[in-house]
Amino acid sequence: MDPLTSFFIALVAYVVLVLGVGLMATRRAGSSSEEYFLAGRGLGTLVLFMALFGTNCTAFVLVGIPGQAYHDGLGVFSINAPIIALGIPLTFWAIGSPARRLARELGAMTPAELYSRRFGSRAVGVVMFAFFTIYTLPYMVTAIRGAAVTLTVVTEGQIPEWIGGAAVLVIALVYTSLGGMRATAWTNVLQGAIFLGFMVAAFFVFANGVGGDDGIAGAMRAVRDHDPELLGVQETGLYTPAAWTSWSLAISLTVVAFPHMLVRLMAADSDRTLKNICRLYPVALIALWAPAVMVGVFGAVAFPGLEGKESDRIFSMMVTEYLPPALSALGFLAVLAAVMSTLDAQILTLGSMLSRDILRPSEDPKGDVRRGRAFGVVIAVAVFVLWRVGGQSIFSLASVSFSGYVTLTPVLFLGLRWRRFNAAGALTSILGANAVYFLALESAGGLGGAMSPAWFGFLPVMWGFLAGCAGAVLGTYLSGDRGEAGAAASGT
Amino acid sequence: MSKRMNNTIAWTGAVALLALHLDFWRDRGTALLMGWLPQELAWRAGWMLLSTLYLVWFCRSVWVEED
């Protein structure tokens, strides 16, 4: 069977499966807004773990990380994987666990709604919604472009980019609208299994391809003979002490501030479930990140000479070179699965925030669900339009977004852990943090400078975070308000 | 162990792990241990094992379930 036929068969089977899962979740989703937006706050360990992991891991890990490792070597693993394996679970404890409890007590169904009720301030909810949306839309546009390009390349142009992107959006929208949070969580189990399983299997196949009969040992020696620097950590750019420190802060804190991640933590059935997830997370991260980095490192041996962004093609080059047609079809499907496992959560979360934070929650529980579905369509159309008319600037915003979420973390944490923290402090923190973040970005080279050093060698995200902490404390004490509207319920 | 003691251990452990992650004091070599395992990968894998053990302990001793 030729590779193209293999891919189409795998693609059709995958689409039928995810739509089938969406249909299975439909019956319960329409019964109430809590069922639709939060799966009845009843997600258990396995489903929630895969939902969080699938949402957390985008196609960037499968395609962008190998491209970066092609040039930078194992340093890409060193600077990212270890600190998130510790940092992300700790944020699930610090923010996720109290957010889940308080959301249940206050009847909140979105992150912005939770903090709006906690502070007794609609303004806080609207401002949080605005920043969540500003930082999430560029992400979604970038993901759609990645999926569309993948489909076009794999089908040798038979699926034009705009049709591929629209199809991915429509499929994600259909099963998300059908089954709400439960459908996205169930499909994430399938999607996460596809891309995690593929990466682990591909690592061994690629090692044998590069290392010959000696397998992994041969591949590592081939890397050493080709360029020993790939086996170490560079000493420039992101790998200098100040940049490394600020990147460690950013990548640890940003994930819990994704609204589509935080809302899933709010859907956990218990603290015990969140604890179980914290124990599983490091293992899954190693299983995904180590192969992703090694694809790039082995790729540097197999396909030397790629320059700059050309190395983003190394994943598809390795897949095409070393895998039989059926497995290579699975590889490209893994990229689509990674895109959709994040996209569905983003559509659902932004739609629910529009429905409950900008409009007020409906008296009719089913009315909320209808509005959530309608706003899901609005979000999907907005993403498609931004992709087609947004130009290059929208893509440079994606790296700004990744660090930008960190500017919200002082409020996310202190709102749940500091009783006196009030609405004035929250607004001062968010607006001050973002003002300083964008000033630091400007000094680091504009919108493309999110990963470049700003003042004293630290990345812009570090300055935004520090400003957010200072703004929270100053705003709270200078306003004089005791700020306990919803704090009693949070046990702070 | 008392809550205060657990909190002290938790903070000390977190700071120690962070210091080991920000390992600019270390010679980050490019050698292959046993002829196949990159020294850098071995160091990070060891760190991740330590941090996983820390998380398991943290979930058991510090994280109080409040359902």
C-alpha cells in the first residue's frame, strides 16, 4: 500500500473514532451546563490525566522541539523537561486543588467566573477573560496552521491548506459541541495515546536507523562523531544563567494559567484524583520529551546542513525516511491528534467564558449549553478568519502568549491562598504585569523578543511576573478594602 | 511528623532541587557514560527521579485532601 493511501485510511479511521466518542458523550452533555462545561465535575484519574496531558502537549512538542534540538542538542531537554516535570504538578497543588474546591462551592464553571465571584467583582472576570482570550487565540491560529500544513504536505497538495485547516476546526467543533467537556476528555485519551505511543515507538526505530546494528548505543556514538556539542548544553542565548532561570519560571508556571488547563483541573472529581495525576505527570513528560528531543538530535546526523527554521521539517523527514508507510501515516496522524487535543479544549473554554463571563449565566440550564455551543462556533470562525487574514504578526504573537499567561499567575495563586487579597489588588496585578511585560518585550526586540533577554539578561516574562506580584500586594494594601467576598469559602 | 516539620522539608527539598536544576556551577560535559549514555541525559534523568520521589512524598505528607 502506498504511503498516501495508508494516511487516508488512518485519517478516516481517526475521524470516525473521535466523532463516535463525541456522540457517546452527547446524551449526558445536554442535561445541564455543569455537565456540558465541566463533565459534572466528575472526571477521574485516567481520563483527567490524559485530558490534561493531551491539552498540555501541542504539536509544537512533536514538530518544533525536534527542530530546536536539531541545532541545540540535548540542552533543549535539559532546560524544559526536568523543571516542568516538577513545576507543573506543584502548580496543580498550589492553584488547581483550591480552584477546584472553590469553584464547586461558588458554582463557578469557568476560570474567569471563579475569580469574579471570589473577588465579588465583575471587572476582574472581564479583564481575566480579555487576557485569556488575547493569549489563547494566537495559539489556536498557530495550531491550525500547523495542522493544515501537515495535511497539505502529507497528501502532496491534494488537500489545500485552507480546506485542511477548516476540516480540522470543523471536526474538533463537532465533537466538542456534541459532548462538551466529557467528549473532549474522552477523545483526549485516544489522541494522547496516539501521539505518546508513536513517539516512544519512533524513538527506537530512529535509533536503529541512525545507529545501525548497535541501536541506541550506535546512534549516540554517531551523534558524538558528528558533533559532540549536541550531547551537551550550549552557553549562549536561552542557556545563559539569567535566561535559563527566567525560562524555568515561565515554563513551570504558564501551563496552569492556560484557561483550558485550569478549567480541566476544576472538573476533577476529588483531590485524590489530582494527587494521582501529579504522580503520573513526570513519567509521561519524560516519555514524550526524551523521544521528541532525540528525533532532532538523531536528525542532525541523518540530515546534516539544515539551516534556521528549515529544521522544523526534521520530524517529517525522519518519519518519511525511516518508517514503513503504515507507521509514517500514524506519525502524521499523531501531529493532527496533538493539535486537536488542545484545540477542542480551547474552543470549549473560550465558548464557555463568552457564555458565562461576558453574558450572564442563563436561568435555564439548557440555555447555557445552547449558548456555549453557539459561541464555540463563533470562536472557531474567528480562528479561521484570523488565520486567513492575520498575516505573519499573528504567529509571532504565539510566543508572546506562552509567556504572557505567566502574568496572570500571581492573581491565580494569591486569589486562592491569601484571604486579604482584593479586586483592586487583582486588577493592579494583571494590568501592571502586562504593562511591564510588554515594556520588557520592547526592550528585548519587540513581539519577537519573548525568548530574548531583556533587562539584566532576564527574559521579559520574569519582569512581568515580578510586576504582577508587586502589583498584587500594593493594590491590595493601598485600596484598604479587606477583599473577603469569596475568600471565606476558599479556606485562605 | 508534624505539619511544621513537613513544610520545612518541603521548602528545603524544593530549593535544593531548584539549585540542582540551575546547575551553572557544574561541568556540563558531552561524554558518553558506558559508551552510550550522554552524561547530560544521565544527570537530568537522575534529577527527574529525585523530583518524582519528592512529588510522591509531597502528595503523601504535605498535600491535605479537603473534599
